[in-house]
Amino acid sequence: MNRRGVILAAAAWLAAGAVGRALDTIKTTTDRVPLPGEIKLMTPLEVELKTPSLTKKVAVNEIVYISYDGEPAGLKTVRTALLAGRYEDVLASLEKVTAEAQNRPEIKQDIEFYTALCRAELALGGSGDVIAAGRLMAAFVNTHKGSYHWLKANEVVGDLLVANGQHDQAEKYYAELGKAPWPDYRMRAGVAVGRARLAQKKTAEALEAFEGVLKIDATGELTQLQRLAATVGKARCQTDNKQYDEAIKTLNDVIAKVDPEQVELNARAYNALGTALKDAGRVKEALLAFLHVDVLYFTVPEQHAEALANLAGLWEKARKPERADRARRMLEERYKNSPWAK
């Protein structure tokens, strides 16, 4: 049965009142409405959804979220806030939701994962404790190996280890992501490894990782995003190797291709461009690149912190001390725990 048939069958089930209770639902990247049914099996790679007419296996890389029969009403608000990146709001809502949580394991797993994820995002953005967040997410990885969140959790632990300077350990967690059967996940793992190596100033090894991603032959929107992310990483390597003209051209090409709604990728691209221009001695152009992040992509904390740190130095070179002070104050106030503020 095709996707349309699955939706119609599920709708018929609902209309006929085939069950006397609410249903589990899976929201996917491809279906316009959540798919209702009963979760029968969950693994890190797929979730099995049973309806009266069939059992559908949904790949984890297609899942946006799952809602469960009997879950606290507040979890809907939590997921909405999480998708919008409102991490502090999520944590505040979760305090109320936890008290209402049922005994169903999947609901408890969601609450634990959302809590750990928000702590991690805040820490990576410079307004939280990286070590504490890492321990929390690592505990989820070790405890819930059957969760559909497991691969994402490994990736986040890796990011937190990189932020804490534990790069070799981070690659072990990224390797789990790289074992997934989907090209976009393998590409994400390669991009993450490349960034970890760049953080260690291992430019040649980082370039190898990014070029490995670019060699993966796959089509689709998600793989294209990872290809562009790897290209940004490659440009960072070009800058480290003083190939400024090549890096600037590469990054301008990426920026021309990226959808403006891809805020994180745009922020990374403009920061990389600003760094290449700065290192090439083109101060005014570098300022403009970093200002793109400050004005348009400030909702990506980690990247905004990098932009502000660079703006503070560049405004000094441009003899604009009041603007340098403004950038420095914002960096210290918003992202006091960021390495860019130290």
C-alpha cells in the first residue's frame, strides 16, 4: 500500500472508532499529517506502527517527532517550542510535564531526551555547563539504546566533547552516526568529524573528512545540505592553508546556493567567509560577512558568539571603538561560557 493508502486506512480507522482510546502518531518529513496507529517496536533505525490494515516501518531519518497515547498534554507545547529552538521555554515546560508523566517508557524517554538536548544546546551556545550537559546526554545514550533518539543523542554527545576539547572521544560517538544506513547521516558524521579535527588545527585530516563527504554519491535535499556543509568545512581548510582566494570563491558559491531559511548553515558559511576575508587582510569585507550573522542569523548562538568575537576585533581595526565595545558586551552578556568570550 502506498503512502496515500496508509493515510486513508488510518483515517478510516479513526472514523469508525475502531479503538476506544487515543492513538500514537508519527509526524514524518514526507507526510502532511501525522500517521496514527500503535507503536509496536522501536529501534535506533526504525519505528513500527501498527494500524488495522497493515504494519508500517518508518525510518528514523524520516521522523520529526512521535506523540504517544496517554502522554501529558504539555508535551505538545514542548515539541513546538523545541522545533522553534526555544530551549529555556522547553525546560520550564518540562518541569511541569515531568510531574504528570505516565509510566510508559517511551514517554519518559522523550522527557529525558528533550531535557538533555536543551541543556546541550544551551551549553553549546555558551549559556550552560558543557560538562554537565555532556554527562546528561551520555547517560541517555547508555540507558536508552533502543530509542529512536539514540543516533541524535550520540551526535550531540560528540558535539559536547568537542566543545570540551575531548576530540578523540567525540569521534567515537560520531562513528555511531556514521554506521546508519542513510547517506545523509553518514555525511553528517563526516562533517562532524571534519569540524572536530579543525578544532584541533588538524587541517589535513579535516580536509580528508570533508572530501570524504563530498565523494558520497547521493541525491536529495538532506544530502545536498550536508554536501554544502562539507564544502564550508573544506573552505575553512583552504583558509588555514592560506588559500584565501579559493576559500572566498568557494564560500560565495555556497551562500548563493543555500536557502535563506537554513539559518545554521548560512551562519557557518558567513563566519567562514568572514574568517577568510579577515585573514586575507580585507577588513571591511570581513566586517560585512560577520555582520550578516549578527543581524540575520543571531538565533544560532554558537555561530553568533563567533561572529561577535570577530566583530569586536575588526571594529577596533576599523577605528570604531564604540562598536567594538558593543560587540564585546553582547558576547559577554549572552554567551559568557562560550570559548569565544574567553
